[in-house]
Amino acid sequence: MGDLDGLVKEFLVESYENLDRLDKEFLQLEQNPGNREVIASIFRTIHTVKGTSGFFGFEKLQGVAHAGENLLAKLRDGVLILNTEMGSALLRTVDAIRAILGEIERTNVEGAQAYPELIAELEALVHGAAPAAAAAKPTVKTDTSAAAPAQPAEVVAGKSGDAPAAASAAAGSSVADQSLRVDVRVLDRLMNLVGELVLTRNQILQHAGSAGSAASGALATTGKRLDNITSQLQEEVMKTRMQPIETVWGKLPRVVRDLSKQIGKQVRLEMEGKDTELDKSIIEAIKDPLTHMVRNSVDHGVETPEKRVAAGKPAEGCILLRAYHEGGKVTIQIRDDGGGIDPARIRAKAVEKGVLTADQAAKLPEREVLNLIFAAGFSTAETVTNISGRGVGMDVVRTNIERIGGTVDLSSEIGKGTVITIKIPLTLAIIPALVVTSGGERFAIPQVNLLELVRIEKAKAATAIEDVYGAPVYRLRGQLLPLVYLSKELGLPASDTASINIVVLQADVTQFGVVVDSVLDTGEIVVKPLDKQLKNLSVFAGATIMGDGNVALILDVFGLGSRAHAVGKGREAKTAAAAAAGEPKEPLLLFQSPDDGRMAIPLSQVVRLEEMEAAKVEAAGEVEVVQYRGEILPLVRVFQVLPERRRNPRNPDAGVAPDVLPVVVHSHNGRHVGLVVGKIIDTVEESTKLQRSASRAGIKGCIVINGKVTEILDVESVVRTVVPDFYKAQP
């Protein structure tokens, strides 16, 4: 289109902004159909689109807008009263206009679709009747995600090909994303500061070229002035990139409206703090995660009207979005008044999916149980739908939030609702950071993850670092802090400094320390993205240029912690050392082993203790069995399965077949197996913190109980050697 391209681009940007506003205005109109002021505003917007599209020769766009304008004129003049059918038709009109705009942006032409059925429906509604075609129109499930704006019913129903519309919808927001509306007064101040900066630079050049002792003092004064002006310039430039969070929230009322109608729920969306400002890059990064979480709140959080009324609640549920500045960050909360999340159900699902064992699930604190929802592939949905149920999404939500230096947390109360709290930095372009050295190189650590600095002097360095199962730890105020040696993780030369510098970092709910050679300084750094060849390095988040012109890499705290196993996969796991600290005690069953030693089984894995006559043992193929409580109980002779460590056991009765067998009955998913063990000694309550790793198969490790070394039996491993399919799901 030559010179016309610039004008078309302006038309597209303005039209997209108007359409976003229309979504909100239509929803307001549904709540108050007689609001003439809102109707007039919508009419003016559609009229503008129609007039401008005619100027550019976009006839199909003009036709759709004209049909919508006719219906709005009747509503504005009070000839017709808005009903649900009219509201839906007008929303589809907005979708159709958005789709055509996307096609124009993508191909410079309108495309083949003219939306004749939609136009016919609008014309019928103008005359107070619904057309036959509209009544016979198939039910359509519209995608309401922010990433792909809701598409017109005709397109989704397959009447014009789905693929071009999807492409145009995806492209539809790109022009608007590439431009910003900036207050002219901000630009004026920005220009004045740039002028001051040029003058100050010239002064520095002049002083630097002069000789004499007076030059150094004058240069220092001018340097301070330059620093002051640069700081102001930075602040003003930042303002040009700041946008209110409402730019993201503006699309969510439509998402909630469409989704709630689709699944038969009544949900309203309330918003507080819409004017809270964020850097544009942050706005773009949180758009999809925020939309996904709001959809989840509608689908999973808020109950159906029938359930809400039965529970004494209003039939209409409420989702509250709240944003505010706190501690140099922006906090966003998504709060629903739904049924809440049952930790018992999460525990059961985690065990069912193999994420946790039954023992681990029982001991896991409630807060960590709830955060299992963010684990990859985890879902509590009973059925898979086009909305949710595949366990894909919440793990991506947290990954995307953490990628921009943010955190996400979840709390819930059964019967009252769920709150998701997101904390994110104001900007990604310029961040405060701590500069450290390791192996002769400099690195920057974002201060958003920094908790404190610890220095261990030479006299205490030798004894301060402990070793727990091969993992270095430092006891910080009574808690074991896992340590990561930065030079070791990055393959750099080890430092020969006697003292130890520990940078204590927070990665979601996990704390760990990074050992560095030295700590230099803190300051604001400009984040530069890594080249595509380096983007896959998980330990680096970017790079920055230091004052001397050299490049320093910015550490990715989560990536570094994961690589060093200080932060587990999905952020749920802790290091062995951290888990060992303060481990709760667990009831154990003690029994004797053939070498006069001791073994233990967690009582949580024991259903009953029985004494069975050896003469009643039968054979079923290669497996020994016994008839027990109406079922055939397979037997596993523990000491025949375990590899013996001594040729001559100290117990003189070890080789004598007993007449009575001590049997531990173990259960899983309704099935039972009997473990034939040695003489039962006692039950005790002791910490299962392993003090020595396993020395043979079938043993988890060793602990000390009542002054004696005791092996912890790996029940699952032992059972599988005799009954391989015991733990498989049964039909």
C-alpha cells in the first residue's frame, strides 16, 4: 500500500484499543441494559470503525460494522431493549471486526470472509425477530483465552476455515503491542534531561582535557551532576514503558463471562488496583499466566449455582483480582469464594500418580501439599475437558512467573475459597543486583532473590561447613542451609581464599547458599538478553555491561539451584540435607536379622502382625502362599531375597527352619502380601533420618536405634522381587 501503510497502522492500533474497551462496555450493558450512556459510547465506537474502514476501502469490515451500528442505533433511541440474544450478537460483531483487522494486519487485505450470517442475524434483530438461520446455528465453544481473543461464531463453526482466523487473532494484538501512548509532558521532560546530559558530557570532556590540580575537583563535581541527571533520565525513560495492569485485566471480564456461560456457572469478576503500573515487558509476560489462573478459578474454584445455594452461599460466585505495590514489587492476588482445595484429595492424587509415597504425602505440610498443583502433569480434575484436566498449565504458569524473577503461592480453605498470590518485579530492563566474583570472573545476582550475606572467617572455616550425605551444608541459626559452590558448578578454578563468603538466596520456598570468592558491591544493572546460542544455559538469566566495559553474566537463581540439586524439580523437593533437619519421628517395627543384627519397617507400611504355621505354607507356581482370611496371601521370605553379607551368620539358629513364621502383612490398593521376617523385637518411635546409605539391595540405609545400628527395609523393592506386579494398578 506504499505510503498508506503508516495510516493503516494507526487505524489498526486505535481500532484494537476501541475493541478492548467495547468488551468491557458490553458486559456493563448486560448488567444494566437501560444504560443509554454506555450504548451511546458503543455506538460511537462502531460508527468510527465503519467510517474509517470506508475511507480505506475495507468493504467487508464496513458491512459488518454497519449492521452492528444499525442495531445499536435502535437500542440508543430506545426503540429496542437489549436482551441476551442481542448482546451475544453484538459481541460476535466485535469478534468479527477483530478478526478482519487481524487479517488486514497480516496480509494487507480483508480476506474472503464477509460474515453474511452474522449480518443477517443483526438485521433480523433490528426488526425484532430472530432469523431462522440463527435459530438453527450449531452450538459453538469459543476459546476465551487472552492469547487468542474470542473468534466469531461463524469462523469457529468452520464456515470459513479455522486456520486463517486463528492466525489473524494471534496477529491481532501485535501492532498494539509495538506501540505505546505516552503523555506529551513526559516526553518534554525526557527531552530536557537529554539536553542537560549533553551539556554535562561536554563539560566533562573539557575538564578532562585541561591540566592542573583544579581539574580533578571540577571533574568530580561535574561527575556528580552527570550522575544526578542520568538518574532522573532513567526514571523518566522508565515512565515511558510503564503501563497500568488494567491493560491485561481489561480482557478478563469477557473471559469470565464467556467461560461461566459455557459451563453453566454464575461468576462475576471484581478488580481492585487497576491503575497499578508495571513495565510493559512484565505486562506481556504475565498476560497468559494470569488468564490461565482466572480460567482455573472459574472452572475449578467457583461451584455450580446449585452447590453454592445448598452450601448457604449466593448462587453467583465472585473472583477478585487485586494488585498493589509492596516492598519494591507488585503483588497480584486472584481470590475466589468457591469450595476451596481439599489437601486430602491432593495427597491422594499425588500418591495415585506416583509423585509421592503414602508416607511422604502424610508428612508433607499442608502448604506444600497445596503447591503440588504447580507440579508438571498434576491435575485433580476427574475428567478431561477442552478447558482443563490434563495437568498442563499450572506448571507453565509458575515457570513463566519465575522466569521474570517472580514467585507464585497458593493458600486455600475448604468451603471458603482459594487465594493465589503472585509477586513480580516492577521491571526487567533495569534491576538492582549484587556483584560477586568466582574463579576470577564477575557475576551479578538479582537482589529480588537475595536474603543475606554470611562471611565465615579463617579460624572457623574448617569446622563451619558440615557434610550430610555428601551434600555441604552450613548451620544458619539452627537450620541446615544447603550450599552451592559457584566455581564448581560453573567449572571455574577453585579459590584458595581461607575465608568463606556465602550469599543466601531464596528460590520460591527453598533457601540455599552460594559460596563465592568475594562480594564486590550492589547497584543497578541493565539486563541484556543472551544470544540464541546461550539461551539454553539454565544457570544464566542474561548479561550486563559493567562500568569498566567488561561483560558480567547474570545468574538465574532457580536454574542454578536446580542444577546443583538445591532446588528440586518443580520446586517441591528439598535437598537431602534440608529434609534431614528437624525430621519428625516415625513409628517403626523392629525385628531380628539372621546375622544377629536389626532391621526396621515403618509401621505405616504394616497392616497386621501374624504368626503362621510353617506347615500351612503352600506353593502357587514359584511363589509361596498361605490361605489367610479368605484370600490367598503370597509370602516373601525377606532374608532369602536380601543378599547376605556374611558367609557365617553369628545367629546359630539362622539355618534352622522354624515351625512358626513371624509374618508382617503389608497392603497396597486392597491387595495383601506377607513378609516373613525374623523375631519381632519391639516397636519404637524414631527419626528415619538415614545416617548411612544402603550397603546392599533391598535396604534403604541405616540409622541408630537404642545404640544399635539398624537397617531400614525397602519394602517395595523386596516385594517386587517375588511379586513383580504387586504395585501395579488393578482393573
